[in-house]
Amino acid sequence: MTSQPLFYIIISILCIQFFTDTILDYLNSKNYRNPIPKELNDVFDAQEYQKSQDYKEINYKFGLLTSTFSFLLTLTFLIFGGFEWVDAIARSFTNNTIIIALVFFGIIMLGSDIITTPFSYYSTFVIEEKFGFNKSTKKLFFIDKLKGWLITMVLGGAILGIIICFFNWAGNNFWIYTWALIAIISLLMNLFYSKLIVPLFNKQTPLEDGKLKAEIEHYAQKVGFELKNIFVIDGSKRSTKANAYFSGFGKEKRVTLYDTLINDLEEDEIVAVLAHEVGHYKKKHIIFNLISSILLTGFTLFILSLFINTPEVSLAIGVTKPSFHAALIGFGILYSPISEFTGLIMNYMSRKFEYQADDFAKNTFAASPLISSLKKLSKNSLSNLTPHPAYVFMHYSHPPLIARIKNLKA
């Protein structure tokens, strides 16, 4: 038997989020066939633009199908006692609270991923394949799945187990120790993600000596950016889409270029992309994001500590025996409106930081190669050149291409 007020609040939150996202997706889809802004006329020719529209349309319809399925599955699970059923299975194994929680979350996460795997399979091997993006094999697809499950079970299970130990030991003050743990993990992941996690999925090799490396090192020296680690990642074994990213601090900092980026762009365009990434570092954006994430985590955990011992939170998702793991699920849904709000703030800051990094690249290198690289990357990924402003406000962590180019030309 559910706690009726909180149960209906949870159902309302899920419904409002689903219908809000559906309306935003619809508004965005109505902009797909808008005329291309004159500043972007050279991104697509007529045939390529039609292809990009077709790609966006099919992804919109497929996204509507998958989001509706997930929404209805979650509602069904809530209304018909799915969480109570999983809790009963977990409790049938042991009386140990940590093992019960691990089994509970293991069943939910593994079951959810298995159910949704056909959708990701279709997206990869039908939609992405049709438009020439997919380079993954079926074997690699399922190996990635297994590796992801293994990492989740080992790392996620260990972290969850430690958190429950904190709760059993410190009661409502568990959030302080959990916050410290997550802060340490966040810092370590920022430092060593490329060394520890990325090699499980991709091969990274140092950028070979040559003109590109020399130009990158010359630029880095020019702006006083010590850079000894430049790596190329074999992104082409999964997709033709290109990317580059910066990670780490101090001696551990490194720039990683996708091999597809090197193949798609000219050398000065690659240096411009790198200059943008260096801009994020020089402007302290990485530090800001890390500190903000840790502070938000602390705030969330503190709020969680106020509700975790409230039986009504577990009852709200239909679990009759109150527990840490059931309350965690209920709290996650109840907290999601606050999470949406903080997400909007972080997206706003992220878009602001992108402009600042673009300005840094323009001032320390040049605007023209960054503009041409952005256009090429948008063309090669068939990105949306005319997104709806409301969709941008709610979901975009980067400004639309037209806004970035106008800023770079200003």
C-alpha cells in the first residue's frame, strides 16, 4: 500500500516531466525545415540539408517512441508494485542491508538496460548505419555493454556499499562522509579517467611527430600552456562523428583528439579546436565545473539526509518495508524538479563558458579556422542548424552554431 500523497506527487512529477519534454521536442521538430541562416549557407548544399532534415526527423520520431515507452514502463512499475516485487526478491537472499540494496539496484539497472537494449541496437545499427555514422560491429556493441555492466557493478556497487555503511554507522550524518567520498572520487576521475576508464573501451596513442604536433606545441608554448600529453583516440571504430576533449590537472593534463577529427579537419582548424579547449583550462572552467558539481552533490546529499529515514518516501514507490535503497529511489524522483532547475543553471553557465573559450581561441589564435571547423563538424554530424530557442534554453550545454559564429565574427 502506497503513501497516497507522495505517491501522487511522484506520478505528477513524472507526467509533468514527460509532457514538458515531449512539447519541447515537438517545438524543436517544427523548426527542422526552417530556412538556413545566411551565415550558415555554406554548411550544407541542398542534398546534404535534406539528408540532415531526414536524420533529425527520424531521430525525433524514434526519440518519441523510446521516451514514451520508458515513461509508460516506469508508471506501470510504480502503479503495479514493481519496486515492492524487486524488494521482495532482494530480501529473499539475505538479511544484510548492503547485499539487499546491491541486489535491488542490480535487478532494476540490469533489467532496465536489457529492456532498452533493443532501442539502442536499433539506433546504432539502423538509424546511425543508414546515415553513414555507425562504424561499430555487433560484437563490439555487446562487448561495450558487458564492460559497462561490469564497471557499474564493481565501482557502483562498491560506492553504494560504502554509502550504506556510512548510513548504518553515522545515521543521518552519513551525508557528510558520503560527500567527502564522492568529492574524492570526482577528483580522481578528473585526474585519471583517461588512464583508467578510457583504455577499457578505446585505444589511445601519442600523436606522432609531424607538422600537426609541431603546430600544437608551438601554440601551447605561445599561450604558456605546458602540454606534454597529446593523444589520438580511435573513435572511428564506433562512429564517424568527431570530437576532442581536455582532461586532468597538473602533470596529468592531456588533450585527446579523435582520429575522425584529424581526418576531417585541416591542421589550422585542429589547432583552433585545441585553442578552444585550452581556453576552458585557462579560464578555470574545469575547476568551476568540478567545484560546482561537488557543491551540488553536497546540497543534494544534505536534502537526502532529511528524508532518508522517512518511511513515507519508501511507501511512495510501493515498498512496504522502509529502507535506504527504496527511499533513495523515491527521493530521486521527488528531487528531480530541483535537479532540473540546477541543470538549467549549469547549462546556462556552460553556454557562457563556450563563448569565453571561443573568444580565447579567437584572441590567441584566429577566428576563421575555428568557424570553419565548427561548420565542418556540424555538417559531418548532420546537426540541427535551426533549434527552437526554448529547446536550446532547456537542453543545450553549447550555444547553437549560428550564435557561436556571430560571436566569433563580432
